[in-house]
Amino acid sequence: METRLHRDGAPEWGEDAGRYVMSVAVSMTGVDAHRIRKYETAGLVTPARTEGGQRLFSDRDIVRIREVARLEAEGVNFKGIAMILGMQEEGGEMRQDD
């Protein structure tokens, strides 16, 4: 996923646009950076990247990280989390706490 740009070169700021660096994502979600990187490796979250490779998390990514962490805390493994998230997205029911 890449950060989309408007015609004038400014970043697009929709809910799918990457705008938060890792430290901000950690603050917003309460999930440590190591866990977030594990979620990414498992394909559970796919942040945008800058040209230099820095992760940029979107509002949707933040919601997804919170949901993954909630499911993980309930004892669901990553494969199960992926299935649950897929079903939620199909039904348009991505849970948004806060």
C-alpha cells in the first residue's frame, strides 16, 4: 500500500491514507511496536511505506491493530484472527471501540 497523493502532490487524508508513524500508532493503540511488526509479518496489518521505508499507519490500520490485539488477548491465534477479520470485512462490521 502506498500513500496516495492529490494532483498537487499533497498526501490524501482519507481513512486509508497512511499518516501515523510507528510511535504514534503505539500511542494510539497501546500495542508495542514489536507486536505491531509481528502483525504486519503475519499479514494482519499492511501499513503504507514512505520512499525511505518508514511505516505510515492509516486510521483503518489503527482500528485493525486494536481489533487484532483484542482478539489476541482473547486467545485467538493469528490464523484465526485473519479469518475473523475477513468475515468482519465481508460483512462491513469492522469493530470500532473508542
